[in-house]
Amino acid sequence: MWFWNVVTDAVSLVLMTWRSIRDKIWAPGLTIPEPCYVLDLVLKVVYCNNRLRILDFLFEHFFSYGLFRYEDKVYVTDVKYCQAVIHKSDKGGEKYLSNSPLGGSFLGSSNKSPETRRSIAAIFRKSNMEEKGLLMIKDIEKMIKMISKSTKINVNEITLKLALDIVGHVLIDLDLEALDGKRDEILGCMMTILHKAYALGEITYDSKEFVRANETFDKLTNNILEDALSSDEARPSVNLPQLLQRTCGFDEAKDNLKLFLMAGSETTAATIPVVLHVLASRPDIQMKLQTEADEFVEILRKAPGSIPPKLDSAMKEVLRVYPIAPFISRRTDSDLHLGAVHVPTGTDLRIFIWGIHRSSFMWKDSKDFKPDRFLNLQSSTNNQSYFWIPFGAGSRICIGQHMAWVELRLVLTFLLHHFTFFTIPETPELQFCVDWEHAVVHPDKDIILGVRTRLP
């Protein structure tokens, strides 16, 4: 690998020199740079055609230009350009979700998005999610009892079940009993669609397996929605399915419920395994966070919105080094000028969060996991600014971000209070695959960790 690193550095230097001379003579700052055929070929060989790693390299390579083109997308590197794109170009996922079960949700339609988001926004308010923390804790404690019987666990599998149960209790007012093994069919459909088809590319969208999983997922979501709407009088407050049906009718409510079942479960179940893998690999850091968890676990039982500062900083740092959403999609609906560069109507733009969070131009020791980084940033006297957007930004910022933060904080505090996690021979290296259609990064293999119950 060192040989290929030398080759790419040499090619990069030559091309940067040539590009600098070319731009000064012909078109200074007026063109969108892109890698030439030679550099593209070298990168594909070096990185085994891994697009995420190629874009990571190109982000640094073209950083000074503010943007670059790769394949048929324009990736934005400059912070001011990113902010302009976020606020001036609002079209997003509808172009990319034509084969997805989420194509009929408000995520897949810019026309439906504002009205639907407004109708359900109150449910996702920070204060409401913190109040729902007590429901989350009950599910977390149920998972802890299951883990306590094991010496090793598949973190992806058990946290996916937990996340689905939390979605059921917090958003739908149903006990889905996924931890009891009663939702394995819908979870299997989700993994077939999101992992085998979109992230790993093992099956195609027109394959029998994908079509069958899609149809089954639609049927099971239909059943969940009917159950959630069937006994309104027994519920003390209006829930998400009721609001969705009132806003857009049963069929669209079902399409939107698919979004919350998938996104509400999958992103949490992709983040927690990464956090625990990092901590299992760094027992010194895990021990410090366990000490804090011991102090906060009873505080969180009484006030789920409380924030353990060291854990909070560590979670932010994990989402910096390994952001679960690698980019934000936008499509220009009119001509846009980014600096001196003219971006024509209909251009597919991506704010490349993965590159921004990991850029050596923006962060000191950018690829290193430093759990106290955000504690230090908050206490810094030089007011260092940073661009950290793990949940997106603008009008399409993740509507479930407050739910995700409360859930992650509670799950990790309780897990670290009860258990010590460590790597074992079955533990894979931390590598990633990307669902480019839904903009989600996953570990490419399930995270298997050893687990040991801590003494009181």
C-alpha cells in the first residue's frame, strides 16, 4: 500500500502543478476541476474502486478549488459554498429514490416535504423526545438482560431490534416486540433492501429477492399502520400514524411510515456498533466513559435529557470521523454562482460531509479519534470554528435528530454502565460500505464483540 500512496502523491503533485499553470493561463477559477483519466484510473486501482475512499482523496486534492466534479456529480468542499448550496438549492432525494421503498415518502418528494414535515414536527421536538426517554430506557433495560446472558454479541443485530422497538414505543404507540424475535420478517426485508441491494450491491432492484422483500415490507408496514390507527381512544395523545393519515391519507401515511421504520432503526443500528467497536479497541477511553456512565445512569433515569459531557463529546467525535450520512444531495433549479464558477440549472450537487468532517484543512489530526475534541472546542478561548453537520442542514435537516441523540446517549450510557466490550477473533476491521441512494454509511460487516458484565 505504501507504494501506491507514493504513486498517488506523485501523480497528484504533477496534476496540481499542471492545473495551476493551466488555470492561470486559460480559465482562472472559472471551471469545475475534475480528475483526469490517469488519476481516476490510478485511484480506482489503489482503492479497489472504493468510491468513498476515492472521494476522500479527491476532497483533499481539490480542496483549494472549493468544488470538484467526479463522475456526474459536483462535490462541494468550501464551507461558504456549502452554505449557499444548502440554502439556495432545496431539491434533494426525489431524483435518487425511484427504485426505493421510500420514493413515495416526503423524503422522495420536495412538493410533499414542507406540509408533511410541519404536520409532524411537534412530535420530534427536543423536549418531547427527552420526555419519551423513559420509554426508551425500558427497551434498553430489556436488551441489557439479553446481553447479560452472553459472552459475545452481534452488536448490529441486537441494536437493530432495539431501535425498532424504540420506534414502536416512541413514535407509533405500539409494542413491536422486535427484541422478542417477533419482527424478524420485517427486519429481514429491511436488511435485504438497504444492505444487500443498496449498500453492498449483491442483488439488483429487479431481482426476485428484492421485489419479494419490497412487497413483504409494504404489507407488514400496512399491518403496523392499521394496528396503530385501530384503537385511537386508548391513547392519551396523538401519535405519528394519526398525524400522517390526517395530512396525506392512508397510502401516503404508509409510505412515510416506511421511512420512519427504516431510517429510525437503521441509522441507530449503524452508529452504535461503530461507537462500541472504537471503544473496544481503546479500553483506556472506554474505562473513562464507564466512570462517567456510573455517575449519570441514575440521573438519566430521572431526567433523560441530561448530557454526560465526556460521552457526548465522544459520540460527536465518532460522528465526525465516521459520519453516518456521507453527503447532502441538492439539485439546482436555477443557475447558481459559487465564487467565480457558474453552476448551471439541473446540476447534481453534493455537500460531502464525509470529506468535510475528515479534512486535514479543517481539523487538526483529522483522521484520529480524539474523544475530548468537542469538550476542548467548547472550552477553547480562540473561538475556533468548525463545520460539523452529521444530520444534514437547512430545510431538509434530519427530522429525527433529537430522537437519535437522546437514544444514542441513553443506550451507550446504560451499556457502558453494565458491560465492558472487547475485541475477539471474530471482530472485523472497521470498514465501510455506502448506500449512495439513501446517503447512509454502514459497517461492511456485522460487528461482533466480546462482552463482560461489570461488577456492581
